[in-house]
Amino acid sequence: MRILLIGAKGMLGRDMLRVWTSQDIIPADIEEVDIRDLSQVRALVSSSRPDWIVLTAAYTDVDGSEKNHDLVFAVNASGPENVARAANEAGSRLYYVSTDYVFDGRATRPYEPNDPLGPLNVYGASKAAGEAAVQKYAHEWCIGRTSWLFGACGPSFPEKILRAAETRPELTIVDDQVGSPTFTVDLADAILQLLRADARGIVHTTNSGSCSWFEFAREVLRQAGRDSVRVLPIKSSELTRPAKRPMYSILSPVSLRRYAIKVRDWKDALPDYLQDLRRVGKLS
């Protein structure tokens, strides 16, 4: 299976390259292709002729998105449209990585793929537009929504918590936003299984289990042996942030399990994540 990976230098992309060693991978990032430029995308896809294109490249600064609307939509909406058009012309299948932020967070049970979208911020709206473009312009596609990504190959919430714990005896973390932390190594493995299964439609792909950001931080510190640092819960209303976040982001695993794929609990993934941090010199 020949895979064109667009976004190969991102946090998820780098772990995909680690996990997908047995595949024929063509890694590409901004140096090789600007997905905002259809001609560049067409040239890359035409020359590589992949079976699958996996698009992880995105503008992911949620708060920064609020003041960069045009740039965010150019990358997260027009970019996927260009990739979808090129995939269709080349006869390639397209896997597009999307997000829980396409939902409004008002649900009282895990979100299913066909639940109505209602993004609360510019980032979520741009990813929803990207999803719509993929569905409109790609002939064979799979959209994989995920949530709360963490990995050693890029900055993420648990690393920030560990850094803060080095200098502060007490941390305050919101406890009224709930989701499923997802380890990029586990996500990479699940996506590869989906590609091999020739998956179609929208599939929700996260680690099992759920928690609040407060619970996530406390468990990270416990497993890292730094639970002497106090973690205090606060409400989202006590923070001043440019972008609103969904309060409830749990994605149902039903669509993933249709392909007989189950991802381990996020707590069970933390030891491997901490080991990866040590491997890359981010944790002593």
C-alpha cells in the first residue's frame, strides 16, 4: 500500500512515520507542498500516485484561530478541498484527520458520526468546512475525527503540565470540560488499520476512556512520579481565552468497532508516552 502523508512533520505525522515502517510512505510537509495551492497539490499527487492520501496538515492553534480567520480557513478548508480534488483526479483514496471541535459540546452521551455539527470557535468551523469539502470533492474518502491529542513529537497538554510542575507547587486546571485523551502512537496504529480495511465514511477514533482536563493532569503527574504537586479544579468561566471550547467532547467508539478496532484506555497509554518523552530528551 502506497501512502502519501501530508503533514509528516507534525506531532501525529511523525508518529505515523514511526508506526508505519512496513508501508510505502511518501512523507510531505510544507516544504514539499502548500495545500493552499491546488497546482502544487496536483503535481505532488500526480507524481506519487498513492493508494491513500492521509491529510494531517492543519492550522491547529485554537486560540490563535480567532484572530486569523482567513489563514485558518485557507489551510483547514481550502486545503482539504484541494487535496480532495487532486485525490479524485488521481483515483486515490483520502483519509482526513478531523476533530471533536466540530461539535458544540452540549451532548449528554458520546457523539456519533452523524450527529449535527455545531462548532463553537473558528478552528472548529474551519475543520467542519474541511470535512464538507472532502465529502463533496473526494470520490473515496474516510474522515477520522479524534480528540485531545498528545504525543512526544510535539507540544501537548501533558508535556505542558509536566513543565509547569517543575517550577510550581500548585496548578489550577479546568474540571468541567470532558473528553478522551488520545495518544498519537495509538492513533497512528488505528488509522493504519482503517486504511488496510479500506474504511469509508466518518469514523471516530480515540483512546478508550474519558476524563476532564483536571483528571488528565492529575493522572499524568501521578504516573510521572510528581504527584506532590497539588492540582486544583477550576471552572472554564474562570479562564479568559479567545476561543470557546466544547464542554463535552467524548466521541462514540461504535463506528471504529465496526472495523473490529479497539484502542486501549488513555491511562494505559501514558507509560509509553512518558517513555517517549524520555527518549526524545523532554523528561528526565
